[in-house]
Amino acid sequence: MNTKILIIGACGQIGTELTKKLRSIYGVDNVIASDIRKLNIDIVNEGIFEVVNALDFNQIEHLVEQYQITDIYLMAALLSATAEKNPAFAWDLNMNSLFHVLNLAKAQKVKKVFWPSSIAVFGPTTPRINTPQYTIMEPTTVYGISKQTGERWCEYYHNVYGVDVRSIRYPGLISWSTEPGGGTTDYAVDIYHKALKEGKYECFLSENTALPMMYMDDAINATVEIMQAPSEQIKIRSSYNLAGVSFTPKEIAAEIKKHIPDFTITYQPDFRQKIADSWPASIDDSAAQKDWNWKHKFDLASMTVEMLENLK
């Protein structure tokens, strides 16, 4: 049977890149992009696009039946900094959209589900250096609480109903193709934009705040690889740790200066500093490496070259 994919939240930072990648693998007509509104962007104009509310079960079910969907990628969510401004809606969107998709899989209307978790599941009591796969998780943000709860439900639906659900905990993601989307790690995207436009950047985190990051190409490859892996290789049904590269604002600024010597950075930490302080500084992803042969390609230097070249 043909793989037919529905991406919910396809117009977001990860969704746009993922849609392009999946269309290149499975064919344009086999990947249905959807989001709450229709934007004038490539993935909307260059393939099948449907307007869908992730909170409306009937809309999602209708699309699944209409296009005979086999795999759903649920990318719709309210991110960390945005979610703090609207906690009730963030909880509603992040949790109920997941239930809709898991229930469709439980009813055997779809075969496979991908749902992204995040390093936000960890909290201030989690070991911060080389954070292990299994560890203390006491998240302090609405986003983190919803992701941690989602992990438990994914595992439950797999164990109790046999749902083939797969997940990775994304670190901060860095991409040149979409604007920053309200996450705490988004400074690492914004800094490249400002470096090229203004030659300076005011950072909302302090200079030595190390956070786990990943170049978008690596994150997309990981997402595709975990979904393509044979089911028996996916041993963890909550969510896999995923690591790329960890760095501080000071280190990324130094890397940018190699290409833009006059670039300057100043620091004005705001409410996002507290969020960043509750997250890991580096991640141990040996379980993903072992189970489905995960390996990242980009480091800080190669990522900086790619970002600056593409943004120019």
C-alpha cells in the first residue's frame, strides 16, 4: 500500500521543511500539507494543501478518509515562550490535537503517527550536562508540561492499544528558511538575521547560557529516519533524546565574527532566561544512535556557514 502522509501544522518552522523533504521522497501527491490558515508559501502553492483546525477531530478524520492517509505527522503546537502568554490555550492545543491523532490510530484509521517532543520536558532538577534518556523530568513551563504528558500518553497508546507512535525530543532548531517562531532557543536563528541586516544583536539570554541546538537539516533527517525505521527497532515509545551541538550566545557570536568581523553582541536577559536555565546544556542521545542509527552532520562552524550563505 502506498504511503500517504498528512502533516498537521505544515506552515510552521519544522513543518515547512518536513513537507518539502517528504514530498521529495514520497511524491508531491502523496503528502498532504495542512494548517489552520493558508499562507502564500511554496508548500501551499506547490502541492495539496488543506485548511484544518488541529482541535477539530472531525476535520482531521475527514482528511484521513478523503486521502486514505497512512501516516500522520502532528507538528501543530504552541511553543515555549508563546505558550507562557496563553497557558490554557497552549494546553488545549498541545494535548487535544495529540488525542485526536492517537485515537485515529487506535481505531486503525492510520498506521503510523509522528509526534514531536522537546527538551522542554526536562526541568531545573534534571542533570544539565549530558542529560540522559531516562532521568528526572519536572518541567516548569506549560509547553514542557504538555510535552511530558504527551510522552506518557504516546507510550500508553502504544503499550495498551498497539499504536505505532514515534517521537523525538527536539533541541533548539536552527533554520534559515522560516522566521523565528516564539521559542526560547530562537535567538540562535534571529542572531544570523540581525548580523546580516544590522551588524549587531541584542540577546535575550546571558552570554554563557549553553543550550542544545540542531541545524534544521539534521532534525528533518532524524524525523524521516525514525519514521522509516522498522517498528521493532523503535524501542522507546515515549520520546527519544536527540542531540546536535551545544553552544552559548558568546560562542555563536564568535563564530559569526569570523565571517562578519564588525559584528557586535549585547546581552539583555528577559523572562526567557528563566526558561533556558531550566533546560539541559547538553544531551545524551546514545539510545537513538543505538536503536535506529541516528547521527547528526552539522556542527556550529558548518551551520554558521550555511545560515549566512542562505540568508544572504
